[in-house]
Amino acid sequence: MSETETDTVARPGLIVGDDGRPRCAWSANDPEYRRYHDEEWGTPQHDPRALYEKLCLEGFQAGLSWITILRRRPAFREVFLGFEPERVAAFTDADVERLLQDARIIRHRGKIEATISNARAVLALDEPLEELMWGFAPGTSGRRRPRAWADVPAVTPESGALSAALRKRGFRFVGPTTMYALMQATGMVDDHLEGCFRAT
């Protein structure tokens, strides 16, 4: 094993998988987590529908683990009609009651209602959702890649500003911590730890 490989293996926050690749340790305990880490987390996402979906799922995640959401994501996509804002915005009180009976998703009235009202907020925007969100992405100049999870913030000035901007436009379940998780999930920031094979 080379000196570099030894350093990578020994570094806190990383784990080497059976494929020999070092990755952020949080992805090691579940195949779906590993796929998400390798293919999605930290990858720039600009598709408006996908951004709306991530916004809603991050809201559902509040107070829960992200793996809970990932495992239920197919059901979320089914019941929320592919997270097409135009279709979700048309949901009625009867749809809310129906979804509250669906054990495949997180049955939280406030989060279900927020998903619907957020769809309506998307449609009411004066600018594309992508432009609004990415307008708050921090620059990469001078930003150091985290070496350990202690270096990864829970909230940043940018996530707070994005939260405030979305709330002003009628979005719900978009607190600063949730918005930083959204920034990580959509590649607005890249918090793969130094030494992770996804860190570029």
C-alpha cells in the first residue's frame, strides 16, 4: 500500500469500500446510500423539476435520517406525480387526506401541505426556480475542501439567505439547515471530504 493510500485509509470520515475506492464514511452502511453518494450527492443539479423534488424531500427529511427518505423516494415520486409542480399544485384537501393514509411515505400533514403549497410557489415565481436557487450558491474561490465532518457546517450565510428568499416567496419547510442540506444534495456546494474519490 502506498503512503497516499495509507493516509486516505487512516483519515477520519473516510472508508474504503470493497471496490477499493475511498468515500465519505456516511455512505458505507447501506447500498442505496452508497449509490446516492457516488452518483448524486454533490453533483450539480439544474433541472427545475428535480430541484423542486429535492426541496420537498429535504423538507420531509427534517427530523429524520436521509436514508429513510431515500428508501421511500419511489413512493414519494409516485404519490406526488413525479414532482411535476403543475400537477402537485392542483392537489386538494382530499388529496392531503389520502396521502395521510399512505404508509409508504412520511405521513406528516404539515410536510404534505408544504409540498403542495411549494408547488404553487414555484408556479408563482417571477424567475425560474433554478436561477433563484443557484443565485445563492457560494463561490468556490478560496473555499477549502473539508478534511473531516467537523469541518462541514450545518448552516452558512448563503443557506440562510436562500431560506429567507424562499420564505418571502411563500415556500415552507425551507429553514437554513434544510437549505444547506439542499445545497449539498444539488451540488451548489461540494462537501465530499478530502480523499474521497468523488472529491475533485
